[in-house]
Amino acid sequence: MIRRGLHEDRLERMKLLYDLNKHITTLATGILLLIAGLLEKVFKEPIWMLLAGAAFVSFALCVALSVFAMLCFALYSRLTWKKPTDPTDTGVKTFAVALMLFILGIILFTIFAVANLFWK
């Protein structure tokens, strides 16, 4: 079994994280459109509108941070030098925050939807 170099392993991991960010960005963007459509068509007089607004902001920030993280991961593949402070450190931290915002947005929107569908 041939052992690849550390750089190749790390580059492969960055590619996987880049793809994961693409998927999260796609999902968050779709959910933003879903929220807008549901508010317009289904929830005519919504209660707890603050939750929908917070979920919308959470998903929008998730998209922005995911795009920034993707830029960090893409930059890593272009660098010829690899220092301990390379852009992937920032990218991984940004991805973690984006993922937390995505989960928070799902929780907030779920509470909003349940409150408007069943408690009204």
C-alpha cells in the first residue's frame, strides 16, 4: 500500500469540505426561498414572526459564511507554501459557525412552522 504525502491527504480533505460547503449553501438557499414562499402563500397571518425572521437571517448568514469558507478551501489548493496559519484554519472555523447557523435556522423555522400550523 502506497502512502500518499501529507499535503495530498490534506488537499483531499479540503476538497471534501469544499463539497460539503456547496451542499450546505444549496440547502440554505433553497430554505430561504421556501421560507419566503411559505410566508407569502401558506401563513397569511403568522404568529411568532420574529422566529421566521431569525431563521431567515440565520440561513442568510450561513450562505455567506459557507461561501467564505469555500474561498478559503479553494485558496489552499492554489498555494505553493503551507504554513501553520494557512487559510484552511480560517475556513474550518468559518464552516463550523456556518453549520451551527444552519442547524439553528432549521430549529427556529421548525418551531415557527409548528406554531403556525398546529397552535393557531
